[in-house]
Amino acid sequence: MIHSRRLATACALLVPAMFAGCAGSDPWNTMDRTPNAPSMQCRADADPVRDARAFTSEVLIPPEALSGELTLAECIRAALENNPRTRGAWSAARAAAARVGEQKAAFLPQANILGGVRRSDVPTSRNNQPETIYNAGVELSYLLYDGGARAAQVSKAEAELIAANYLHTAAIHELAMRVREAYYDLLAAHSLLEVAQETDRQTHKHVELAQARHETGLVARSDVLKAQTRQADAALGLVRAQSNQKVARGKLASAMNLELTAPFEVAPASEEAAVEIARLGDLLDTAALMRPELQAALAQVGARRSELQAANAGYRPDISITTAYGVREDSFAPQDEEWSVGAVLSLPLFTGFERSYRVRGAQANLKSSVFEYEKALQEVSLEVWTTYQRTVEARQAIDAATALVESARESLDVAEGEYKNGIGSIIDLIDAQTAYTHARNQLVQARLDRHTALARLERAVGQSLAWQSGRAMEEGEQP
């Protein structure tokens, strides 16, 4: 009975400890190395594995509070918290953090509670009769040396955690850019609708003017018909503008994960001050350092390097120690005490060439990850180059479109005056009005292109362009 009480005491101490280790939410604090919410991101200048406080965020707005007039910042915050894209990337980062803890567990001893019953007939049994053996106990084992395989696996898991965090940051940047595009698309749709409404009013006025001149015998009936044709075309343009506005609203609502019929409006955007963007070469250098996809690709190179180290460790021996204590007897409540202590050295001599193929595969994976990084760097460079040129083009297009609107407005005023005074034709008036509408649409599109180009350039560089304020560009490069 004394031995049974000893065993019961040992089990009573071991079981709570084991359950405490299982129930402990995060004994390695690996979850502190990931963002606390889908909208949070790691700073580009911090190592998310070494700096548990390297995450930034802003106060979020719950979906039910998103009504009324929303600013761009409010739309982005809501999207980052609620969109499935960021939530999925965040969950992947949390899973990667859990794998770090899983690999670190190999550095701790392993404890097991053993118990069983066995009936056998062996020559040494009493009276040469089958007998039943009951046993119970605890076993503790610890791996002293494994050739560095455990450390390599931990390094691999931590590198994959870095990659997952950066991919989550990339998802945040991508979604923020999409929300900005949708936000400015909706504002542009509002502006285009205003242009269509004004055009509809102008064509109605032109129909009335042509009708009045026809009733006084100053123009032929054909003038009225031409003006009515143009008015019908303007009405069709108004219908399309109204539909495009609804589509743009639905696109923004979808990005924020709201109901497509959610009642919200967007606040008018203030005109952006001219952003002085750094030279193209500086932007390319910044993208190579700040773009999260590139940082993730570099982390994957580190993970594959650790994978190769773990594969090479398969050629080294394993050394472990084990100890066990328990009771064993042929009665249901065994009392015969038994214990053991031992050390084990294991060195596989032949594994069917599994180790050599594992090393070859790890070497190939490492080279592949390097090539993937080079490919990503090439794609990012092209993206920066393209978006930079689009930004320059958009700024120049705004200047050209502004001049076009002023000229078309003046031409329309002249055409209306000439037609009223009987020295101009209805064709000239319709052409002038059409040109004015086209010019205004061009200006709206140019401003939209400017906003979109800036959003995409920031996404390509991996950093806000605000940091460049005050830096001069080379002659001829200022957008």
C-alpha cells in the first residue's frame, strides 16, 4: 500500500502539471509576435520575431457605426478590420506563431503516464500457466543532442513567422490601396453624375432656345430636332452616370464588408497638395527595403536555409536519457515497485537513402527560394517604374484637362451667344456643348487617375509618400 500511495502522489503532482502545460494559452509567448487584430501590421523597421511590441494600429470603427458621411481614413480602418483578406492573412500569421511554439517544445522533457494490463504465457511464468500482469507508472525522457535538428526547426518556424507577418502586412497594404481606389472611384462617380446632370439641363435649355427661335421663324424645324437628339443623348448619359455611381458605392461597401445597400456617404476629398516625390532611383531602393512581399521572400530564404540545416542533422547521432518509475504485479492493485534510468545513443546506418534525398530536396528548395526573391524584386522594380510614370502622366493630364475645360467653357459661351443672336448654327452650339461635357469628364478622370496613381505608387514602394515631403526631384521629373 505504501508503494501505491507513492505512485498516487506522483501522479497527483504530474497530472496537474501536464494539464497546466496544455491549458496554458501561450507559455512561449509566440502569439505576442503577431498582430492582435487583422487591421494591425508590423513596422517595416522592426523584426516581428524579436520585437513583440512592433505593431501599430488606429482605433477601429465597428461596422454598425459606419453610417452617414465617411472619410477615407474611416473607410480604410473598417475594411482592414472586417475584410476577409486581412482576416485570413492574420489567421495564417497566428498559425505560424503556433508552429514556433510547437517546435520549441522539442527542447523540453517529455513526460508520460503509463498503465496497462497484459496476459501472456511464457516459460518463466508461475507453474507454467498463463498469467495476467498489471502495471502503472510514469516515464520521463529528454533529448540531449540531436545534431542541431531542433534548433534548425525552430529557426525555420521563426523565419516562416516573419514571412507570415510580412504577408499579412502586404495584405493590409493591398486592401488599403483597393479601398482608396474605390473611395476615389465613388467620388469621381459623384462628379461625373454632376456633369451629366448639368449637361442634361443645358441640353434642355438648348431645346427650349431652338424651339423659341423656330416659333418666331428664325430657324428651321431641323434645329429643334437636332437639339432634341442631343438632349436624348444627354439623358442616356445621365442614366449611365447614375448606374455607375451605384456600382461604385457597392464596390466600396464590399471592400468594407458592409451590406451593399448600406446607407453611407463619403466625405469630399480635399485637393491633395503637390507631393514632391523622390527620384526614381531612390524609390526603387526604398521599395527593395520596405516592400513587405520582398521581406517575406527573404524570410522564406532563411526558412529554407534552416530546413537544409535540419536535413544535414540527420547524419548526426541522437542522445537521450530516460527514467521511469512504477509498479508491476499480477494483481489488480500492483505494489511491486520498479524503476529504471538509462541513456540511448542512436545513429541510423541506413535509411534507404532517405537522408540524402532530403538534403538534395532542401538544397533545391533553398535555390528556388532565392530565385523567387529575385523574381519578386524584378516584379516590384517594374511596378515602381510603371506606377511612377503613371503618376507623372496623371499630374500632367490634370494641367492639360484644366486648360481644356477653360477653353471649352469659353467656346460654349460664345456659341450660345452667337446662336441667340442668329449668327451661329445649332451644330456649332451642339458641338461646343459636347466638347465642354467631354472636357469636364476628362478633368474628373485625370484627377481620379492622379489619386489612383499615387495610391498604387505608395503600394509599390511599400511606404507612404508623405515621408518624402520637401525633397526635390530632378528637373523634368516632378509629377
